[in-house]
Amino acid sequence: MHAAPVDPRDTCWEVDSPAFRVYFWQQPTVVSQASALELARWSSEEWRLTGPRDVNEVTAWAELHRGDRSYTLHVEVEGQEGLGLVKLAGTDPTSR
């Protein structure tokens, strides 16, 4: 990771109350030895969170509801091509 000073005037817009998404990941307890099959067997439960005070509240909610599952945390961003996601935390187990 690299950190550098930044000019805060270089941005054109910001969103004060973004929507977040939390994807909880789990895998069956019995898993095949084939890695491709393992990736295919992951499942996710997706949630959209609106109105949190900040990302810390979203993280606390995710930790409270995760159980024994891992999760990824995203913020929704509207772009020219439509709605997109920016990952803030976690690892998608199906991503290579």
C-alpha cells in the first residue's frame, strides 16, 4: 500500500448517504476436491443497507449477522453504464 497527500479540490461530487451492500458467503460442509467445483458450490445471501450513519455502522451490522460466514462489503455507485459496486472490505471466494 502507498499513501500520499491529496488535494481535496480534485473531486467533482460526493454522496453523503450512500447505499451499501453486504454479501454473506458460505459453502456446504462437504466439498469436492476439484477446485472448480468448490468455486461453483459457494452461495451468497445479499443485503442492501440504506440510511446508516457511516460505514462503521454497516460493518457492525455485517459482523452481527455473519454467523460463521465470511462477507464482502460494497458501496453502490451510479455510473454512465448503470449501477455498480465498489468493494470496501472482504474477499469474494469465487473471484480469481
